[in-house]
Amino acid sequence: MDTTIQADEKVIVTGLDTGQEDYDYSMIELKELAQANQMDVVDRVDQVLDRPNAATYFGKGKIEEIKNIAAAENVTTIITNDELSPSQLSNLNDEIGVRVIDRTALILEIFAKRAKTKEAKIQVQIAQLEYRLPRLHTAANQRLDQQTGGGAGFTNRGAGETQIEMDRRVIQKNISHLRRELKQINKSEATKRALRDKSAIPTAALVGYTNAGKSTIMNKMIDRYGISKEKEVFEKDMLFATLDTSVRQLTLPDQKRFILSDTVGFVSKLPTHLIEAFKSTLTEAAKADLLIQVIDYSDPHKEEMIKTTEKTLRQIGIDDIPMVYVFNKADKTSYEFPTMEGDDHVVISAKNKESLDLLTKVIKQHLFNNYRDAQLLVPFTDGHVVSYLNEHANITNTEYQNDGTLLKVEISPSDLQRFEKYVVE
């Protein structure tokens, strides 16, 4: 069976409705994932069952229906909404006669295409190999052979159990090698994070559903407060436009500085392998002083998106960091914006100047609420201190007196302690 990815290949999305509350939403999302993978979704097939068929996922009659639609529409791929067991995957391939992949394999394909940095590529490769291990005997995984660099050594159709065991050892060896490589990259990233932590600059992390507008917000903030527009991140109106965590230092007009990071987006039923693989990438969120959850305000499923994001954050051990909810894309709705709903709910459009003003204000309120007003009398001989404060503090008034420069400043606790000897009442 030919498993080469074709742009706009015809596919059918399929799912089992076992009574779960978010079933219809997950099926809509499955279609969007397929389209993000350049697939042409020609039909959707649903079956209501109490539980999946242990051998074939669907019932016999539904399999026949899918087979007939596939033949009539020249469909090359069937996508299931749930992760299939190795036996279900193998049996469905045999029964329907065209390639069958599950939601997990589809997401892995998308991630493999979108990964840009070495770290992201390795993380995806590990996830692909771990997904593939129990499915070595299924023909549907020939595509993963090509993507993960397994080559011809991974596939020998007439070799039987011995070849499968050999393949398994090769894959496990590859996983170990990739993990060692990733560990070295993580050490380098940890060193960078340690330097940022030492600088005492507060950090905020953009989290949320894929395609909610995180990268757009990131770029707008960089455009306003960043060092260079060349540091902007990739953005596009599609699921998983970027997988790489971007970290930028921003300086506000009142000299307050903070680190802003843009993390990989989430999606419902995000494969466990990927969550594990991307834990290191999401360390930026785990170490943040503030999480900024970005939500597409125009999406009718926004409540489910919030639940998915918070569930995924809990899965990677992030559940005790203050969070601001930013309802983005309000320009696509009839709601008024920018507005505040309580202390931690903001309705904005990232493309709107006033919205960014409000978002900046909210971020400042959370990150710099421990800043203090103080008066410092700095002798003229310590002009370097005045220079430092001009760059790192908000100076609200300057007076030149006989014994030095009197400054009224809004200052961080660490700098206030550092320059305590200059403080005057």
C-alpha cells in the first residue's frame, strides 16, 4: 500500500460517539487537523456505540459503509478520532483496503512537518518512535519509517517475528540516542534559563489553544517593546503554525522589563507521547511568574478550549501559577473591546492598539505589583547609579541638590535592596 503523503489527498474523518460531552467538537477539530495537514476532507462518518469494538473499533456495518464511501470518492486515507490499538489499526487496514491512521498519527504528521529547530525535531522523532513501537507489524506505519529516518532496515514484510524484534531493538536504540541528544540541548537551554532567573527579571508565558493568536500577540508586543523587529516569531492562521518556544525580553516605556515566551499550542486529545516529549519546551511556562492564556473569543467552542488548555497544563505539572485569560479575536465578534471582566479576564483584538495598551496594563499589574516608590539621593561621584536607574527604573522626578541627585523612582525590590544606602525619607 502506498503511504506517501500527497497534498490535498482525499480523506474521510470518522469517529465513535460513546456519549462523551465534547464528541461533536472533537470531530470538527479532527477535520481542521486534517485540513492543516493539507488533506481534502470529503466526508464525515459517525457511529453511536457504547464502547469501541475491541477488534475493529467500528461495527461491521459501519466498516462496510466507510469502505463504500472510500471507493466512490477515491479516498486514500481514513482518519479515526481516537487512538487505535495495534490490532484495531491492522484489522481496519485489512477490512477497508485503504490507509487508516488515527488522530495521534495525524497530529504526529503535522508536528513532523512544522518542527523547525533541532530541539523540536528531536522531540517529535521521539514521540513518533514511541508511538510506532507497539505497531511495528502494521503496514500503516511505513510513512513513519520515512519521517523518522528508519529507512529500509525498519521494514521487511516477509521476515516475521524475528525481524519485528530486531526492528524493536533498533527503534529503542534510536530513542535512547535521541534522548541523549535532547538532554544536551536541554542543558544548554537550562543554562540560559538560569541566567534569566538570576537577572530577577519577571517572566510571562503565552499559553493556550493552537491558532488562538499567541504568536500574533507575541509579535505585536515585540514590535512595541522589543529590541528588534527581526526577532518576531512565525505566525499563520492555521493549527500548529509553530512548535518552537520563543523567548524575548521586552522593555516598557517606564523601563520595566520582563521576559515573554510563546509556547506550543494545545489541542484536545494531544498525544501522551507528545506531551512527554515537549515537557522540556514547556519549562518556560512552568517557570513563569504569570501565565497568559490566549483564547479565540470568536470560536463557539472556547469553553472546551479553556478546559483542554488547563487539563494539559496540569498534565505537565503546571497548576499553581497566576493566570490571566485573554479573549482574543474580539474583532470577529459583536462584543465591545477592549474591556476588562474582573481582574484577570481581558477581551481584546491583538491587531488593535488600545487592546495592546490594556493587555500591557494588566501584565504590569501582575508582574510588577511588588515594585515600590522610593526617594534616592545619589552623590555626584556615583553617577553610574543614576545611569543604571535611568535604564532600569521608572524615574518620576529628578532634582539636583548640593550633595547629589535626588530621584523619585518606582523600583524593583531587588534594586531597592541593592541601593538601600541611597534611600532617604
